[in-house]
Amino acid sequence: MKKICFFIGNLDQAGGTERVSSVIANAIGQKGYEIHMLSLQCGQIPFFKLDTNIKYSQLFKNPGRGIIRLPVAIRKLRAYLKKNHIDVLIDVESMLALYAIPAIVGMNIRHICWEHFNYNVDLGKATRSWARKLAARFADDVVTLTEADKKLWQDNTTCNANITTIPNPITIEISTDIKIKKEKLLLAIGRLEHEKGFDLLLEAWSKISTRHPDWRLRIVGSGQEHTSLEKIRNELKIQESTELVPTTKNIAEHYNQATFFVVSSRFEGFGLVIIEALAFGIPVISFDCPFGPKEIIKEGKHGWLCSNGNTDHLSDRIDQELKSTEKNPDRYNNISENCKLRSKEFSIDHISRSWIELLEK
């Protein structure tokens, strides 16, 4: 039985990275692998459900600055891997390669770096670029979420690692009773952070909201931009037609209500919420941001792509589709069925098979 260790930042967090990692770990564990989930810090109370046979632990019980802890973290990681006889170490986020690469020197451990953003995004940390270059040179494998990101790794690094593209899977349970008659609701989901572009979405909606008084926009998420987004709602006078709803584990309830899903991100690593929306038969209106939406959505079949960051284009497309849906419900229903079919390509069974194929190479 191979022993697989997913090395993650903090398993207590409620982000997409933690959600995907937990789902993949559960799926692989059900195929006979021994699974460990090791947090760099915290992680005592995983936000997402893990199967009972998965072992989870942490290097540090409390948060702290990574650069200061680096030598101690490397030593602790190496000790954990030795003690538990780990065969494969998977960095859940390229930054963690800074710890993993020195920790496994001289050890017979396969090292996989799993990229969850895209190569051009460092989220304000120059060390992330260094981590990627080190992973490309010294890891055995790099997993990207999109083909576009795979090419960036190949073009920008001295790459000795094998690079494989494995998309994210749908990570939520899809209702067997998906509503046929939806509410007049536009839905957006994500962390309330700058990169998700919810300020742009509110601006786009403000341009057309009075034309569609029966419709409303709901943004589900939590984060540091909550106060500023509330301020924008007030300034644009769209409080009555918009909602900010905190992050919830029961996200399926929101998907089941919505007629359209909107993605206003400035950039994405993949776009997990897009495939989840498709699974509920929800057409997606998205900025054509790097990377993800273009590889998932076929124009007019599963949704529509708008010029990245162009709020006029986004508001025009929303306006057009709301009118079209009311005039021609059959067209909407056909697109909705296309969405459900497309989502099957991202089922956990399909994606976990790709991971197992990689692990068995």
C-alpha cells in the first residue's frame, strides 16, 4: 500500500484549494492508498470532511511567519516523512516546495508539486516564483490545472519535472433534484478578495439593474474586502438588488436556486465554481481571464466569455441573456442541458482516475 502525504498550508481554511485537496484525498484513499494530510500550520479542525481512515496532523499548531520557521519546518517535515514511511509527497500549492525540496534530500520519496494558481500569479510573494523554479528543476512531477498554465511552466522554467495537466473535479454533492424552474437570481461565489473582481461585478450590475427589477445578484463568500464591497453597494445604490452572503458548507443550496452564474475574476487558477455551476445546469457568464474559463466554457454552448475586466461588456452580456431567457426559455433549457453534460468530464471519478494514473507511473 503506497503512503501518500498531501502537504498543505492550513487544512482549517475554507478555500477552494482545501476543498479540492480534501475531495481528491478522500477519493484516492478509497482506492487502497494510505493518505496523510499534513498542514504546515494549524489544521487541527479540518473545514472539509475527511474520511475516517485519513490521518491529519500539522508541523505547527499556531500560525506564524513562514520564512522565520523555514529551517525548523524543514526538519519537522523530514522527521514526519521518515516516521510515517511516506512514499509520495504532494505539495498542495507550489510555495510549499520551498519546504519539501530540502526536506526530502537523500530520501526515496516521489515529489509532486500541485499548482493551484497560474504561473503568472505570485499573490505578492516573490518567493512563490522561486518555489516554482525550484519545483520545475527538482520535483519529479508538476501538476497544473490547465494546459495554458502547463505551457507557462515549460516556457519559463528549466523544467526537469514531468508536467501533467489534471483539472479540478466537482467537489460538492450534486442534488438529484435539481430545480427546473429557477429563481431570477444571478450567482457569484468566491473569496471576497481583489482577484475575484466582485467590485467589477457590482459595477457591471449597477449599469443594468434598473432594467431588471425582478432579478437580483447574490455573492457568496467571506474575506477582507467585505467592508469595501458593502460600501460599493451603497455608493452604487444597488442594496435592494444585491446580497452578500457568508461562506457556507451548503453551497449546493445556492446553486440550485440560480439561473445564471457570473465570474468576474481578474485571474483564476482554474475556476472550480464554473464546473460546479455547470453541474447544476447553470450557464456561466465570465470574464475571459487567465486561466480556466476559456478551457471550460464553449461560447454559446455552456455560457459566454467577456473581455477581461470590461464591465461594459459584462453588463451588456448579462442584460442580453436575462432578456433572452424570458423571451425564449427553450433556448435556455437547451444550454442548461449542455452544461450538465459538460460537467460530467469533471466528475470526481474521472479526475481521481487521472491522479491514480499519475501515482502509478
